[in-house]
Amino acid sequence: MDILKRIYIILFVCLPFISTSQIHFYKKYSGGTFDQGYGITQLPDSNYAITGMSDGFSTSSSQAYLMLIDISGTQLWTKNYGGDGDDIGVRVVYKSGSGFYIAGYTGSTVDGNYDFALWKTDESGNLQWEKKYGGPNWEILKDARLLSDGSLILVGQVEGATTQQKDIYMVRVDAMGDTIWTKTMQTPLDDYASAVDTISATQFVVGGQIGNAGKVEGVLMAFNLDGTMAWSKFMDELGYAKISDVQVFSGYIYSTGSVYDSVAQKYDSYVGTNNLDGTFDDNGYDPYSTNTSFSALIVKDFNDMYVARVEHVPELSPYPVGNDAQILKYYGWNLLVYNNFSAGFSGPGDDIINQMIATNDGGIAFVGTCSNSAWQPPYGSDVMVVKIGANDDLVISSDSC
């Protein structure tokens, strides 16, 4: 079965407006009832590789997929990977001349519990090998990066009978997927790693959440390639924070997520910056009437920082239920100062933007999941891929996801 064989183009987005620097599009892709988009990367030829999960390949479980689309969002091909259990692609990494790594997690295991998974393909998406990492508990991957020596770092969480609630779980593997080291970090509270980026050829930074003095706090941690910790910093200047994404840009570590407002008893969207040694630089939060959080960010330059917000604000949404996704642009040098661009993506149910990237024409692109049915059953979701032009060109319909 051809995954995502039906391509839905939202009304008023008939064709992308194509020029040298202003290609933009909004598209949804579907091959089953529940299709989700998690990871995106751009290739040297300007095509995009997308990964996620879909139930369109099998009647009994979801499969991880790799989808290639061209510069205008037209689907070129899609391949699927996995077994009898649920398989989810979370990030896609491309190595020129070698092919793709799809990092995710799989329930196609002997005991049915999730393990980290890495699928390696050639440049046409044909599977070359698959490897799994984990033990008797559930290992859920959240992010992955290619390191300077060709190895990969996989980060996420583990939970189960032998863990203390959720624990941080990390695995470094070589180019053939063989394990170099694994690392588990645990406290009596919920701990997880949600994002990773490279600081230098010898260090990477992990953002997440960890227990500290009886409460859970957002944390940044830098590690050397051998897995030893270089430094750690609690993101507690504004209180109880959760980190969902990190990016290293021009001498700073940008982090984003949410921070708890103990007075209003709600979460507000949060963004902060740290120096490369972990010392605090700046942060801020965006208060709203209800719970909000930032799910992803991308900094193009010091004037252009884009954040993806998850919000549930019924008075601003055409639908009465579910979380909505929104893109906001701020100044990278002056956090949370609005820079004249925003766009909303609201479907009948829950909608989210999972990863954003800067594109080689000066724009940005993101992948996410949008709901495609009303708030009564049957429910469903589509893969959402959006390309925004270098001058923030984007056309979508008012009732799009």
C-alpha cells in the first residue's frame, strides 16, 4: 500500500508561489486514519525528507515511514518500516552518499515493550538494517542528532517496573548502529530528555526535565562524546520549567518549553538563552489566559526566532475542543518581542508542530500533526508540512489545521 497516497491541499493553496527565494506551501498528507509527522530535514538538492507514523500500511499496527517531497511539497515516494507492533519515526538524519537514518521507537519487540529504534536506508529509502536499544521497560525516543565523528546520539526516556517513574535514557551509536555507550539518569521524580543539539565537535547539549530537591525542574546538560557530563544548569530563574526543544546558535543555547505560574496555576510559554558553558543569559515567558507551551523553535538569525506554540484558547479557535498550533516570530536578540509574523493552524482536535528547520533559501519549514475530523468519532489526523518563505510568505485557509 502506498503510504500517504492521498495528498490534501488546503483550500486557497492551489499551487505554491515559486520564485528564487519565496517558495512556500501548506500541505497535508494522509494514507490511513491516523497519520502523524514528527521529523523533517532538507537535502542538498532542496527536497525534504519527512518521518513519523501511519496506520495506513497495516491493519494491526502503525508503521514508521520515510517520505520524500520536492521543493514544492509534491510527494515523490514513501517507504515504511517496522513489524507487528507500533513503530514510530521521530527524527530523520541524512548523510550524503550513504542515505538516511530514521530514529524512533518500536513496539515490534519480543515482549511488546517499546525500545529505541534506528532504521538505516539507502538514498532511495530501501531498508539496509534495523537496530533496537533498550531493556525490559519502555524506552521512548524524543530526539536524535548526528555528531561530528559520524556517530549518533539518541535521547529520550525509559519507564517501567525497574525505573523511578520516568528516567532519562541516552544511547550513542556508531555509523553502523552499534552501541558505543548507554546512559540512564534517574531521581525519584519524572526525568526525561526531550531535545539534543551539538555545541562543538566534542560536546552536545541535552534539554529536558529532572527531579531536584523534591520538585521537577527544566534542565540543560552538556556531555562530552564519551558520555561524561561537562556541566548542568537548572532552568529555574522563573520557576518550574519544562524544556521541549534546544538549539545552539551563534554562541548561545536557546531553549524553549513552558514555565509554571503558581499563582494562576497554569503553564506559560517559555524561552531562554544560556552561554555555551551553561551560565544563564536571559529568559522570558508569554502569559496567556490558559495553558500554553512552546513545542519547537528555530533561530535563523538574531532578528528571526520562530517558535511553535501549543495552546487551547477556545475564544480564538474556530473549534471548541483540542489544542491548536501556532507559529510566532520574535527577535532572537530580545526574547519574546514580537517581530511581525504569526500563523495559526487549528483543526477540530489536537494539533501540534513537532520540528522546525531553517531552509537553504532563507525560509523555514516545519512538520507536525493536525486533526482532520470533528470532535465526535471517528477521529483522525494528517501529516502537516509547511514551508514559509524567506519574507514570511505563507497562504493558508482560515479553517486549516
